[in-house]
Amino acid sequence: MLGALALPVLSATTASAAPAVVSAVPASSCSSLPPLPYEVHAKAVTIRSKASSKSTALGVLYKSHKFSVTKKSGNWLYITDKTTGVKGWVSSTYVYRDVRMCLD
């Protein structure tokens, strides 16, 4: 038979030889955790005085910098940079937020 592929046969004892260690976390503790921070995913993003690319630049956040968001307007986020204390608007195009999934 041309093109036949021989695959190794796994026994049930090999697959289950090591017991899995699972630590259970109650679902209620997951949903009560504070939201995860936002993070810059571009080389840099400019903090602006208004939700407009033409407004005054107040500062710059660089890749992987984490910050909190207090409000949103369209695709703009009002942020507070905890490192410098600068508050202003950044475009959501250049940032993302990690999320956690709580399973009930």
C-alpha cells in the first residue's frame, strides 16, 4: 500500500501512568477578582489631552506597559499611568486587555 503511515500504538497504562494534579478554585473567587490591566501592544502609544489624534500629547506609553482605564469614548480610553501619574486618552487600536475565564 503506497502512502501508508505507521503510527505507534499507545497503551492505556502509558497514557494514564502519571496522575494529573488539579487544584480546584471556587468559581466565586474568580469572578470577584479585579479586572486585569490593559497593556500597550504597539511600539508606543501617545497619551492625549482629548479623545482625538489632533489633541495635545501629554506623554508616551511603550510596548508592554500596563495601565488602568477609567472610561471609554468610541475607540478612545481614558487612562491613568500609575508610574508617572499622567492621565489622558489613548487609542484602543494600540492596546489590549487580558481576560480571565471563570468556569462554573
